[in-house]
Amino acid sequence: SSNGVDNNDAIENRMIGLQKEKSESLKKKGEYGNDNVGEASATSVQKHLERQKELFDNLSDFFNSEDATPDEVKPLLSYLINKVLKEILDSHTQGIMRHNTRQRAAKGGDDNDDNISDKESSKEFKILDVGCGVGALFPFYVSEAESLNMNLNIVGLDLSPNMIS
């Protein structure tokens, strides 16, 4: 329904706003985004990463449980993943169409056939999930990719060995 999509958009916009606020706060404190990264900043970043690794190593059992992804959050995750995959697919399709147009122009043709070949449409899309944790988003990627007839190759990276083990 339109109301559900509007609600998802509102939640997504609020999450983006909170991320921007946190980034700006950290920049003001000199803890993040400093163009003049000195020895103190590098040490501070390293300590932060070590604390994050320890924290998420200790929380890996929780994040690997059903409690980490409550049922009421799952529709939002599906919506967000679907939105990301559609943007990837649209960008890919537009790139193919631009390529086909250049090829026709180079050959002197004016054929407007923008059909995408089976080979081009069945392309494997690569997803790099940085900070993947226990891979909680992977089932959503797979489900939404199937609904969009996309073939995905997902690679997950995480700072915490316990999260990905």
C-alpha cells in the first residue's frame, strides 16, 4: 500500500538524518572526517576499531539470534534491500542502453532497438556488505534478488571474527 511505502520512506529518511547528525557531531569533536589525520587521530581510530571489534565479538550470539531481527523490522529490511537492488538493476540497464546507442551510432545505424540480450540481463551482480555482522541481510538480498530475477554474488566483511564465524 502507498501508506506502507510512505511510512518506510519516513523511517528511511529519519535513519539517514540520524546518521548525518552523528557524523557531524563526530566531525566537530575531531574524531571523524578530519582532513589532517595526524598521529593522534590515527591512534584514536585504531582504538575505536579495537573497541568495536571487542564489543561486536561479545554481542555476536545476540546478533545471531532471532531476537536481533524482530518480525516488525523485516518488512522494512525487505523494502530497503529491494530499493537498493532496483537502483543497481536500473543503473545497469541504463548503462547497457547507452552502450547500445553508442554502438549503433558508430555503425551509422539509427535502429532504436534497446532490447537487452539474455546474456546482459542475466549478469551476476556483486554485492559487498561491509560490516555484515552475522549476515542478517543476506536472506533479504537473496529473496529480493529472486523477485527481481537478479543473480547475486554476495561477499560480507566484518571487523569482528565472531560475527562472521
